Amino acid sequence: MAEQRAPAWHAIDDAFTSYLNANASIHERWLLVQTMATAVLRRSVLGTLNVQPGWRILDIGTGFGAIPIELAAMQPIDAVGIDIDREVLRAAETIRTDVVERGGLIADSRVTFVAGSAHALEQPDASIDLATARFLFQHLPDHATAASELARVVRTGGLVCIIDVDDGLSVSHPEPSAAYERLARAVAARQQRHGGGRQVARTLPSCLDRAGFDIQALLVIPQAAYGSSLPDDLNRKMLLERFVGMRHELVEEGLISADEFDDCLARYSAEVIHGVCTIEAHMAVVGRRR
């Protein structure tokens, strides 16, 4: 099966790469880089869901649209990706068009993108066969309402798959530098203040259970690496872009001063660390609507 999908994956990867290379100053560029860097792990989870032809799929917080596009490369489906960021959705539409032109989607698959909120879905009751969300709940202020909305729109017997972070599943040796830790703490504090958090994955099974889903599977998605951490690394660039993109909010909310932010950013961006072992993991929660 993996070999059969390889041409589609190549078409999708090429479309994302082409868009990134053609749009150096794209809004939320760090998110696009992250989406590309985590493609293999994301597809490994999607492949376990046994998506059927004709399913109606809803991806919440779709970002650049990777999940709807990739599912539409597996089966002929009708997928909708929603996000509150209209600029990112316009990018997703461009990438989808490119994937179609490269022959990456299965015939009869349909992928659309619309603006929407996880707390007030526009889909009718019991209209969805599979709902997905990736790296979204860590940012949401009201998990219970979002889970309740998922339960409302997913049909009885339908599935939900939520993938998110839990920093308790990640370790590094040697430990990250003081400059990085200070920036990361500020970001985590802002997420916590706005209702999300960096340990959200462990809370998702009970949250979905209370909303009306029977938990079918908990999948830990690990990745480990050893090597040097250098200024030109893709992961370093992605994190730097994310920190820079959040500078105004972090300073405005008093989570870090402008001078301290700039000092930490400069030190982190110049770090050269050899012999770094990192073990990271995300968690996927799969539930079936009661």
C-alpha cells in the first residue's frame, strides 16, 4: 500500500515545497515548514483510520490543508478543511490546486476549504464520517465546547482523530539552552493563559469521552534523532520563525520583555550544539461516536 501511494505523496510534497519556495515571506511560514517536516508521521496515523470511499471528512484547524489533501490521496472522499485564518486558507487552496494538477488526488475526491471556528461548526448534525484536528487543541480556550461540537456533527459510529502535543513525552540531552527555554516558557505560558497548553494530549481521551465518544485507540507517535543543532537547520529556522511571529503578543501580555526576547532570540539563533539526542512524541486519540 505504501508503494502504491508513493506517487501521490511525491506530488503532494512537491506542491508544498513549490509553494514554500515561491513564497519566502508567507504568513505563518513556520507552520508550513512544520507541516512539511512532519508529513511521514502524520500519514502513518491517517493510514490507520481505514477511511472508506465516499466518506465526508471534516478537518478542524486545517492550516495549509495537509490532512484533507492527504486523505483525498488515499480514497475518493468529500473533505472540508476549516480554519479561522483566511490567509492560510487561501494558501491551502493554491496548494490543493497544484496537487490536483500534479495528479496527486484520487479521482472523484473533493477537497474544499472554508473559514470557521472549532467552537461553532457550521456542519449539520450527524453529517460527518470522520473529524480530525491536529495541533489545534493546545491553542483552544474551550476544549469542552470544541469536543461537544465534534460530537454533534459526527454521525453515530463515525470517528474522530485528534493529534496533539504533550511535552511530558519529550526529552533532550543535553538539555536545551537557557535562551531557548526562556522563549519556550513564554510561548507555553501564553497558550496556558488562553486555555490551551503544552500538555494537552493527556487530557484529550477524557474530554472526548465526556463529549460522547468511545475511545478506540491511543497512539504515541515517536521520533528520535541524534546529531548537531546548527543555525541553518530546518527545525531551528522553523522555531525561530514561530518565536518571531509571536513576539508582539508575548511582549504585549507581559510574558517577556522586548529586550529579553531579543537577547534570547539572538543567542538561540547563533547556538552551535554538537551531540544532541532528542526524543519527542505526539499522541493521537481515536474515538467512535456513541
